[in-house]
Amino acid sequence: MPYAVKRTGFYALVVFIVLFSVFPFYYAILTSLKSGTALFRVNYLPVDFSLANYEGVLTNGVFPTNILNSVILAVVVVAISLFLAVTAAYALSRINFAGRGLLLLTILAVSMFPQIAVLAGLFEMVRWAGVYNTLFSLIFAYMIFTLPFTVWVLTTFMRDLPIEIEEAAIVDGASPFTIVMRVFLPLMWPALVTTGLLAFIAAWNEFLFALTFVSNNATRTVPVAIALLSGASEQEIPWGTIMAASVIVTVPLIVLVLIFQRKIISGLTAGGVKG
Amino acid sequence: MANLKLTKVRKAYGSVEVLHGIDLDIRAGEFVVFVGPSGCGKSTLLRVIAGLEDITGGTLEIGGRVVNALTPKQRGIAMVFQSYALYPHMTVYDNMAFGLTLEKGTGKEEIDRRVREAARILQIEPYLDRLPKALSGGQRQRVAIGRAITRDPQVFLFDEPLSNLDAALRVQTRIEIARLHERMEGTTMIYVTHDQVEAMTLADRIVVLNKGHVEQVGSPMELYNSPDNLFVAKFLGSPSMNILPATIESAGATTRVVPQGGSTVDLPVATPGSLQGKPAHLGIRPEDLSVSDDRAAPFRGTVVLTESLGEVTLVYIDIGRADEPFVAKLPGEVAMERGTRIGLTARPEAMRLFDESGQAIRSQMRRAA
């Protein structure tokens, strides 16, 4: 096949993939800027420009509180998950104990249960613990899906860190906690950023648990709040407001990825030991 | 200032024992080199002394104190790793200061003074602000040594520190380590290597290890001149000692031996009569052999191969033994056609006799020689 054809084919594919992944979001932005009956006219280029929907969603009742809830929830979930996962990863990757393999497999198995399967049981636990209708219930529930993959990814990553560096730190008199905090953590930035982002996104987008464990409007998180946005009458679905809210909650994710992609640099251990 | 005393030190991984009761006394301020082939347990022994591996049995004393259950830090040791093992995210300065910052009661000025002193000794002052990845291999190894110096250890451990360096740098760093030992008077140093040149040049005493046992302990020249057994005899020296199976024809004040592939030689070694007629091993170092035109030269054969190294020539000779060729190390350049028949001889005092089990047979006369 001639070079030109290959090249054209390649870029056609790129354009297709970009369109496929970006178009829905682009269309959400377009819709969020329309108002009134313009909402129901289909067009692919921005013709209207009205911020009324944004104004509406941000001044309407508890939506700003919902955003704050989501931020607090996601940040706390990420912080606790990473702390537990890093300490667990040290034990699972560097300390030999009976049943280590079994424990790792169990952790993996936990992440295989569908959310709906554990929902009823979790609900009972949440009621029993007295955290129903609070963010604590969600912090607790989200660990179920964030911890397995953070533990697995960090364990794999830590296992690949050179053992001599740890031994050098032991000879230098560092305790296991000092080794994890001052020697391993700085070397694990790429893994921490990646797993932290994934955990953040998972917590940010989660719907089912958030819908079930919280019934109070002011305690809801953003995905549930958006789904429950209602218009003036039961028959009207407020597409403009929903799209504006969706755009608002997507922006933080994009900003986070852009900030941290600089941190995802490879070869951080270069120079420590002979390759 | 600390001596080390190992008493019946054993190390086992599960049911596999890799160190079988090591007894060793190391004097304070001594430079001791552990040497042996791969898998002989020399690195394991060093790691046991360091405290990176538990001791399965026996006791280890440093400075008269049993340290079996102490951490590396409490033992007062510092270690230089083969792969440098620097902290990649810290500058050279922080790498060297890290151990000190973990100690309570060491002030900032004191840390700074010690780091700069170590940097001055090792000539790495210009690189203090660099990260390890911006350094060459030799510089990295010096930082690793510097990190150990700042800790001011009682015992300094080296685990094959030169094996990742290229040949020229290896010689240079070897000399620096020898100087460092002179400078750090009173600091005991233990050095693991498989390189016999490093062992011979650096050591006050060499410990030859084989399969988890100590074969012999002694100064480099003791080991070279009077090896206790066949293993030590073959391990030190390059090319290694020629060993010929032999029979003791007559024992007594001097011993008459008939080696396979050679003619009868009389050795100035006294042997007990019980060895009369018994099999033995005759060892001759390649450098002790010289060409002889004498028809009575004990070793005669045809040249198989010559290797010219410049200052010496190695000549491989077939003397009618199937297994290993007989090697002679002759001074200067020696031109010899393949297939040439030559005779070789050695002074009887330079030949070593080992009994059937490989133990050296020595006598007072041999020692005097």
C-alpha cells in the first residue's frame, strides 16, 4: 500500500476516534448555552450564547452544596484509599508472610462483585452503623471499589522498586514507616497520580450508592442531584439546566488530569541503582 | 574501633543451609576480604553481618557485644552496595545526609560538617547539588561510599562495590578504597568480591569461602604461597595452579612423587610413611615453570596454544592428560609453533603436594623454603 494511503487512513482513524469521544461533550456544551425553544433545534455549531442555564443551576437551591459534597467526598476517598493502599502495598510487596498470595487474590475478588449485589447488605450495614444519610456512608462504601485497584496497582509498582534502595535505607537506620514516607513515596508519584485520579473519577461519578444511602437533597452528590433535577412541571425535562450542570461537574476532572499529567513522568528511579 | 567475632554462624533458607557454621575473628581496624566463586555464600555472610539477613544459628559479636538481634543501625555498620542503591529523588548532599537526619541529636551544622568532609575526601564536592542520574557510575559509587563515611561506622561493609565499573575506573576506585582504609584508621572493613586481584591488593587478610564453608584465612601471600588445600590453591592465581594426579613413590624426609604426564620429582617435603604408595596431587603454578632443554625435564609435551599478553606469554601444553591442558606462564614474548615439543621444569621447592582428599602436605622444610 502506498505511503500516502496509509497516512490518510491513519489520520482518518484519528479524526474518527476524536469525534467519537469528544462529540457528546461538545454537544452538551452547545446545549447548555441554548435557552427556550432553541433547545429543540438541532445544530452543530454554536449559534446561541446564553449563560442563563449556568446561572440557573448555580443559584438554584442546593446544587452548589451538592458540588461541595462531591468534592469533599472524592478528596477524602482518594486520601484514605491512597494512605491505606500505600501501607498495604508495602506489606504485600516487601514482607513475606503466610497467605500473602491468598490475601492479594481476595482483594482482587472483592472488586468483582457487582455493586447491585452488595447494595442491600451494605444498606443494612450503613443503617446499623448509624451513618445513613451522611457522607460517611458513601466514604465507607466507595472504598469497596477504590481500594482493590489502588492496592493492586501500588503493590505491583512497589514490587518493582529496587530492593537495594530499601536495604540502604534500613542500613541508614530508617524505620519501615520512614522508608515508605521518605524513600518510596517520592519514587511512586506516577503510580500515585494515576491511581489517585482513577479513584477520584470513580468516586466523583458514582451513582447507585449515592442514590441509595443518601435521601436528603442537601447531602446528595452531583450525579444524583443532576439526575433528579426537575423542571417547572413533571412533563418538562430541563435539558438546558442538566447540560449546564453536567459541564460544570466535568470541568474539575479535566482540570485535574491536565494538572497531574505533568507529574506522570517515567524514569523517576533513574540513577539510583545500576540498571 | 570494633572487632568482630563469628562463632558457628549458620544461615538457612527454609531447609537449605547456605552457611555451615562459620568461625571467624576479625581484628579492629583490619581490612578483610571475603572471596569465593558465585554461590559460595560470601554475600550472604556479609548480609548476615550487616543485619539484612537473620542469623539462623551461632553468635555474631561486634566490639564484644552480641548483635544477633540488633538492627543494622544499632550494630554500627555502614554498607556500600554493588548497585550503589542511591536514593534517586535526593541530591548527592541529601543522599549522604539522610542517615544522619534520622538520628536524633545530630545538629544541622554537625551534619553539614560531616557531609562536606566526606565529599572533600572523595572529591565529589562539585556534585553535591546534583541528582544521582546526573552522575557517572564511578561518581555514583563514590557517593555511596560517602554516604557510608558520614555515618562514621565501626564496621564498613562493601558488597562487590567495583563490579559495575569499567576496568580503568575499577583500578582507580580500588586504589581510592585502599587509601580510604589508611585514612579511616581503626575502622574495620569487610569487602566481598569474586575478583582475586581486588582480594590480593586490598586485603590484610583474605577469607576464602566455598559452599558455605571457610576454606582458609590468611594474608594474601600466605594464601598464595602455602594454600591449605586444592580449592584455595586453584582459586588464587591466574591462570590457576596446574594440578596433576600423582602417586607417592617413597615417603620420608623428602618425598618422591610420580605425577601423571610427568616424570619422577623429588620434593623437599617430609611425609609420613603411611602415605607411601598412596595417590596424591601435585600442584605447580604456571609462573613457576620454565622451559628446559634438559632431556630430564619432568614435564614434556607439545604446544597446543599460546596467548601473548605482552609482559607474559601463556603456553598451553598437552602432556598426555585428557582433561585440562598444562599451562606455563613465561616472561616476555615467546614465539612457539603449535605442535612444538618442549620440556618444562620447576624448582622442587615451588611444587606443592596435596593428599588424596586435597589437603596440603607441608613440613618444616617446606615452610623454610
